[in-house]
Amino acid sequence: METSELTEITDPAELRALLGEPLPRVAHKERPCLSEIDRQWLAHSPFCLVATSAADGSCDVSPKGDPAGFTLVLDDRTIVLPERPGNRRADGFHNVLSNPHVGLIYLVPGRSDTLRINGRARLLSDAPFFDRMTVRGHRPRVALLVEVEEVFYHCSKAFLRSELWRQETWNPEAVPSRARIAQAMERPEDSLEELERYYGPDYARNLY
């Protein structure tokens, strides 16, 4: 695309003029620690997105999921997320080692609002509370400890616009299956039959 066709915003005042001023209750809604309602939300959330950035500015957003309540609340300013077996890239964890600032968004299925937590993170290889994060007999080998700095809720508009939870709008077959994506993008040497078997029922049975 020709850059001459783009009208870029480069000044905060210009951006504010286009978007308008936030209401005071929105501009100052962040809190420095968890409330009882926040604790209830975390207790019922099975999924969150963890955003990190390395010292050079490169970014990562990693999904984290487990049985509801997987995030351990140590106190009103400290939470811990267990790591589970994955692809071992650990992009977000490498970012934390050079830049501890993290942003987390917690979802509760069926709810269109979300809980946001910002803070500073540390990686742990062990702690007394690791036993409390054991699932199906598997104790985590790594955990992300987050010292809470900001807590607030996002409103429902993004989820309402996207109709994310309306099952009648779902169309998972509109895009290639996970096996077909893997063959095209990641594992061209494997047959589609092998990949469909790999991502079949056993995939869900071997999560831990």
C-alpha cells in the first residue's frame, strides 16, 4: 500500500480530539489491588490472555487455560499462574526475563465483560504453593507470579459487537482444520492423516 494514501495520527492531542475525553469514572477506574469481586471472578475464570513485551519492544500474547480458578490468589496484590505443557517456545516467559511488565485479561464463559490485571511478573521454578496448582496429578514446573499494580473491568461492547458467545453465529468449519493448518504452515513433511490423528481425541486426553 502506498503510504501517501494513509492519514496517520502522530500526536496525542490529535488522537484525543478524534476519540473525545473519557468519562471520569472510566479514566480513573483502575484499582491497586484485588477486591472480593475480583477474587470471585478469578475463581470462575478458566482462561486468560497474557501480554508481554521484551526490552526491545517485541510483543507476545499467550493464551492460558485450565480448570476454572487456575489462577492462585496469594493475597490482594499477588497472583500466580501455573504453566502447563505446550510448544516450549516460552516467548512470553523470555520477555518477562528482560521486561517484567505484564497485562492479563480474564474471561468467564458467557460473560461479555472482562477482568484486566496489570503488574510486574517473575518466573518461579518452585514454591510451597506449587502443590496447590496440581491438576490431574501434574505439578507445574514453572509458574508466573504477578505483583498486581492495576485492576479494572472492561465493558461488554467488544463481545457484544463480535457476538462471540452467540452459538448460532459460530462457523468453525469456515477456516481450515488445525491439522490442515499444521500441514500447510508447520509440518509439511507429515501426512494429513497423521496430523488428523495427532489432533484427534487423544490430543485432548493428553493435555497434562
